[in-house]
Amino acid sequence: MPTDGSAIPGVLIERPQVHGDGRGRFSELYRAAAMPHGFAQSNHSRSAAGVLRGLHYHRRQDDLWYVVRGRAQVGLADLRVPGPDPLVETHVLDGEQPATIYIPRGVAHGYLALSELDLIYWVTAEYDPSDELGVAWDDPSLGIPWQLDGTPVISDRDAVNPALEWERIPSFA
């Protein structure tokens, strides 16, 4: 599978080969040998256009995301190395152009649904609420350039995610 570049170490964006004909298409999304860790759980998230989820990060879990339907702008911020200029980037995933994005632990992640969206994601650890950490999606020190058209719809939980304070971020060494 071809890999797109990412400035954040450990983030992998794979563009699978698509086999299509008049019946539809087929793509291989995941191969265990290509991933740093195995997966323990799979989840499906459905979002209306304008929903912003995140930013979330984990100490013990990596994620692999795949957009089944719709378009998502993925925002990433590397919280593994404290400093005044954390690595931040965005990518657009589109269900019509298959791609997966592997997000390692310590990289804060979120997405803005640019349209109605179905996202499937695999995680390397089963759900553990003690490992659900967050930082404000609009933190000015991260400056994620969200493609907003108005005010996003966010959850009550994400609305209270704190601003980035390095002393609150766990060590990922």
C-alpha cells in the first residue's frame, strides 16, 4: 500500500489499492504484519456534518481510522515531546478515496465531519475510561486550522477538555 507523508513520527497514512468494476470495489485495509501493534477492539462512529470530535489522546492505545462514507478533516498534535511548538497537522480522509490513518499513543487526535460521516476505527486496547484524555480542540497553542463553516457541534465532554498545559501531559517515554 502506498504511504502518504506525515511530519509526526509514527503516524502512517496508507492508501490501499482499490480493485473496482461494475459491481463495486474492494480494498484491503489492514494487514497485521504492517502494523506496530495488534488490535483489541473495533468501533463505528457516525457523525452529522459539522460535528467535531476531540481532541483525544491515550497513554496505552493506538488507533487506526478508516472513513467508510463521507469526508473528515483529521487534526493531529504530537504531545509526546513537550515544547512551545508541538508538531500539528491535518489530513482529509474521504470515503471515495480509501485511506487509513494510524495514530500512535501520545498523539492527540480529532476530526471535523465535513459531511455526514461513517468512520470505523480499530484500537490496540479495549476501552478504558482512565485512558481517555483530552485537550481543547481550539487551543491556540496548537492552532489546528479546522475547515469550519460556523460553530462546530461538540460533545459536553469535549467542550470541557482543558487547554494544553505540558505539566498535565503524561510522559510517553
